[in-house]
Amino acid sequence: MNVLITGGDGFLGRALAARLRDGRRFGSLRRLTLLGLEFDTPSEDVRARQITGSITDSAVIADALSPPPDLVFHLAAVTSGEAEARFDAGLRVNVNGTISLLEALREQRQNAVVLFPSTIAVFGPPYPARVDDDTWPVPALSYGAEKLACEVLVAEYTRRGWLQGRSVRLPSIVARPAMRTGAASAFTSELIRELASGRSFVSPVSPHATHWLMSMPRGIENLLHAATLPPEAFGPRRVLTLPAVHVSTTNLVAAIARRCGSDVLSRISYVPQAALDRTFGSFPPLVTAAAESAGFTGDGDADTLVDNALSGLETWRIRA
């Protein structure tokens, strides 16, 4: 199997590549192509090839698709905060770059499986009492709007038989390492990382703010699971919203304190930012019956989430 990961130099891309290389999911992996803007070190795996460049460059895409992949994880993106601040950049990478990739795959006529990680940012405030599989997506951020547009495109290219596309809406993934991501929701990763490391943290959202979270290890397993499911598992819209832990800031901090010691409680303070609190701190309960029926799983509870998030962060540092 030939696998391509766009955004292969990013947080999720590196973790996904490491998981693919261990052979537990795709033992028949022949080639792993990683496309990214910058790689810190060359890969030692003879099956892996790193291509430096942008998804917006047609020559780079052509190189990444040679030989044609059987499976594509399209992770390359301008993330939420940066897409909001730089609309043209978000449109160019998130929408135009995706169209260029889909068109190149269409021309190859290989019917590749394309896994598109979308986002819970397709939903925006004011939220209903709960979000479920029937909730109409109404983005409140450019990032969410761009991802929603690409969900529709992936489904359309699939309907026409040009590829086998499926989209999964991810919640905020924690705990991201201390690297620039441009994700507006990165404060949840910072909160977990800083408090678990013995440092203080000033939360930009209130103690009662609520979040949808998934640990990085659970997120990687869900992406791999999505790639192996039959097309009908994704329903007529070819998209599923994945399970998440719905937790308040207070309860998340309490879970960190149970794992790392009660002094955590004295190292957290709050200076809420109204816009951030409204967009990333007011999530209602999330019901993901369709995804759970298809075998996707969340972390279950706040304690397990924190354990998995910190375990994943340590693994990322060792294997990235």
C-alpha cells in the first residue's frame, strides 16, 4: 500500500506517520510519502519519502502523487486562528489546495481512498441545547467555513466515482506540543501541558467554559479506523462527527490535579477573553450516535483524556 500524508510535518502528521510505520495497522505498507512545509530531520525509514513544499503548488502535488497513492490523509491546513486572521491564506490552502489535490487524484483515475479530517468548527455559536448528527452546520469562523466547503467537495468527487472520500469532524486534539500551530483552540493543550509540567497557567476562558476534546492517541486511532471502514459507514453525506469528552475548564483542571498533584489547583488563574469564551468555551453536549455505531470512540472521561493526552505528548517527543 502506498500512503500519502499531506501536512506530514505537523503535529498530527508526524504522529500519524509514526503510527503507520510501526506496521500494526497497515502491515502491507510499501511507501509512505510525507508532504510538508518543513521537516526537522530526514526519515530513517526506507519506505518513507519527505517532500518539502506547499499543497498550493501543482508541481509539488504531482511529485507527491508519484507513484499514485492508494490512501491519502489530507491533513495540510491553515488552522483556525491563522485562517481567521489571514482570510486569503486560509482560502488558498484550505480550499484551493484541497481542490488542486482532488483534481490531481481525479486525473490519476486510481480511485484512491481520501480521508479528510474536518472540524467541529463547522458548528458555531449560538449553539443549540445539544449538537447531534442532525444539527445543521453553521460555521462562525473562516476555518469552519473552509472545512465545510471541502467536506462537500470530497463528497461530490466521491459521488462521481473519482475517488473514495470520507470526512471526519475532529474536536480539539490535546495535548499539542509547544510549537506554533495557529490553532485558536490551542489554549486547551497549553493548559494541560503547562499545569502537568509544574508551571502556572492563565486561562483565556472562564472556569465554567465547556470544551469538546480528544487526546492525540485516540485521534490517530480514529483516523486510521476511518481509513479502513467501508464507504457506507459514512452515510449519504459521507461525513461523521466524532465523539469527544465534553468537559468544563474546572473539571479538566481537577482531572490534571488528580494525576499530577493538588498544587495544580493553585497554579491556575483566569482572565477570560469574551470572544474566545463565546466561540471555544460554550460547547453543549455532543451526541455522536452514527460515529459510535461505526466503531469510533472518544476518551470516555476527563481523567482518561488527561492520561492519554500526556502519554501521547511524551510519545510524540520521542518519536517525532
